[in-house]
Amino acid sequence: MEANKPQEILSKETVLKALYSVVDPEIPSVSIVDLGMLHDITVSGTRVEVSLIPTFLGCPALDIIKGNTVKALEGIDGLEEIDVNFVYSQIWTTDRISETGRMRLKEFGIAPPPRQLEEGGWEVDCPFCGSPYTTLDNIFGPTACRSILYCRSCKNPFEAMKPVSTLM
């Protein structure tokens, strides 16, 4: 450390700022924070522990997310020990996705999780044209968390996040 340079005080805010740079490897427009994966940050002296909630237990990207989280935190001055772990006792739901995350999903061409209608059904708007005139093409998408839909207005197929709720 340079003699004239004060050491940065390690805080949760500093760690959180770094975590916004960690993106989902399958959806690189959305940070793990905006995706709702962040469970907790614990800072103790020069040590930080970050707890994340996996979106799905069998998600193949967990090791990549953990490695990218460590890399993002290594750039923080004064941080000497980093512990990143996954919390399996908490259930991730699509309600955890922030408004920014929902917007970034849409910008990437993935419809955010559908919203429930008052009469009990679901509606997914096309991420390209905004039309609610869409149909489910295949419940199985490229990953466990997404389905394939088709927009009858703009004629584009698109992916949509599957709704995950503790009420289901």
C-alpha cells in the first residue's frame, strides 16, 4: 500500500457495487443482484462472505457464477479473504427479480416472468413488440428456467422466464 493512499474501508456497499458487475452467464444482460440471487453479504474486517440463492438446483452455471463473483470481489482494495457459497435452504422465486432485471431481460429478448391475471391465468408480453397476443410453443426452453413462446403480432419466437413461486 502506498504511504499517501488511504486504505478503502471495506463495506457492504462496496461489495454490492462489485456484485452488480457479475452477470448470469446465460443471460449476460442481467446481474446476479438484479436476478435476485443475492441472499446476504457479511463483511468482517478484511473478509467477505457472499451468499447466493441458485435459480434452479441443477443450474449448470453455478460454478461459473461463483468464479465470476470471486473475480469481481478480488478487485476490492483491502479485501483479503473471499467466501462465496450457495444457500439451498432458501427458495429462489421470480418475484426476486428487480424491475431493472425485468427490463434487462426484455432488452436481451427474453420476456420477464409472466404476471398473474386476476382470473387466475398468466399473460406473457412479447419482449420485441409488447403484444400480449402470445402463445406457448414449448414449455421446455434452452434452460430449465425458460420456455419458448410465439408472438402472433410480430411473428417472432421468443424465450420467457418460467414463473417460479412458493405458491406453486
